[in-house]
Amino acid sequence: MRTEKEIIPSLSGLVKKYMKRLADMQLLQQRKLLTFFFFVVISAAFWFVRSLGEVYEADVTYPVRYVSFPDTKVLIGNVPDKLQLRIRAKGFTILRSKLNLNLVPLKFNISSFSLNSIGTDTFFIVTETVKELLSVELDQVTILDISPDTLYFRFTDIAVKKVIIRPVLAMHDKFYQQQFMQNGDIVVSPDSIIVSGPEILLRELTFVLTDPISFTNLSDTVQLQCNLKPGDMITYSQEKVQVTIPVDRFTEVDESMAVVPVNVPDSLNMIAIPGRVNITYNVCLSNYNRLAKNPPVPSIDFNTISERQVKRLTVFLADTPKIISNIRFYPKETEFLITRK
């Protein structure tokens, strides 16, 4: 058996051979041969065009769009977005369908068909019973058969709910310029929207996210219009919100502070050992003076001892001011001494 590598050079040689013969022919013979091929091509084209004007039967795939659902209901679950049709039509129409050229989706008007019920929220249509009505949607096309033979529709009540908006920051190492940070809460306007959709989906929906917000070397407060992350089968009262990200220069504070025990019974005294720890944190310059009224207080929790037998307790802030961040303690744990009053 000859291989592909052997066949290709043979065909190439054959073409060259006949091209050489054509070149060797007299000019009159060349013109006659070219005229012959020209009329062969023209005849084939006329035959092809004429044959497309005849009526044929063929299987085609056709897009479909479902409209006119019952009032106060919404469709859930999956229904086919394309139907397999056996049609009778002229060759031009069939060819256009096969090539998907300018196909207008078949409009499937749910309200004009008789729905058969399965339970309270599921219905079905036998496509054999609606092929004549659907044929009206197609120009000069008769639908002979539809696949699948049955379409199932599941509906649920439309619900309405008010939910909050949560902004999403696409954080990375260079989101903020060096020595800058977020200064307070991000403000979203409006802070909530009305959503509508299937009741089963809205039941546990409590918030809507924005699309991720990304910046590089951000060094000042910024306002922007941000799109909301689309929800499957859920409609929003508006598609965009205004997001304000407050930004300010920060400084790093490092100071020694006394450790304060908390949740100590009235009959006992508790002392941290060591009694002071170094605390390091970041605070925006515009907020630095506010710490005088609400300073951070390193603490240890007496209740942790009763939960498990421990010799050292973790240091934490009992009431962390919102204006500080990146909090570190040294040491992170302390020993303790308990005495009776």
C-alpha cells in the first residue's frame, strides 16, 4: 500500500505533467479547452441553483426562544435552547439552516399552548401537538417532526427582596501605594437594592457582590461606578452602584503598653507576667489623635483558663479600634499569676 508521502509527490508530478502539456498546446487548442471548462462550470452552477429551488426534506437544528410565561411565574431548570426539526422546504432554506445563516430563533409562545401538569410547578408539552403552530413562525417551511418529543417546564413564584451591596476589592501587594492604606469603611451608594427572581433562590440571598475592584498604587480616596455581579435568573433594580474607597497615608506605631486581664471573678486578682507588651500597628495620620480617646488595650482572658488547662495566655485587644490595622504583639503570649483578694 502506498503511503501519504508517496502519493503527494505523485499527484504533484501529475499536475506538472498536464500543465506542461497545456503549455505545449497551440494557442487555439488552449482557448478551446479553457472555453470547454468555462461552460462546464457555468452548467454546474445553473444546475446547483435550480436544484436548490426544489422542495426537499431534511433534518436541521434550529434555535428556539421561549416567550409569554404565566404571570407572576419564572422558569427554572434547563430547557433546550435548540430543537432538532424534520422539515420540508426548498433547498435554499435548508441550506441556510444547515449553515446557520441569519436564523431568527423559533418563537415558542408558552401561553398559546395547552400545558399538561405534573404536580404544582412542573408542566410539559408534547411537541407533536404544536408543530403546526410552530410552522407558522417559519417562512415557507413545514415542520414534520420535532425532537425531543416532550418539553418539560418548571415554574416558581417570582419573589422580591431588598439586599445589601458588598464591595469586592481585588487585593494584591501593590493595590495601595507604599505608606498608604484604606481609611475607614468603603461607602456604597446605594447601600442596598431590590432584587427579584425565583423565590427558592431569593430565600437565602442576603447580599449582592460588586465586580472585583482593582487598582495599582492607589494613594488617594477614589469614587467609581461599579457593576454588580450578575445573578443567575435574578433581576436587579439597578446594575451599577457608586463605590467610595477612602485612602490616606499611614504611620506605624510601636509602643509598650500594660496588659489588662478581663473576665476575672471579683474574689480573685490576676496579673500578667510580663505586665507589659510591645504593640505595633498601622494608623492613618488623620486618625492618630483619635487614639488618645480610644487607645488599644492589650488583654488576657481569665475564661480561657477554665476552658482548658494552660500556663500561658494569648494577648489580644479586648476592643479593637476600627482605625488601626496590622496589629502585632511582642510577646504574643504571657504567663500569669492568680491570687485571692
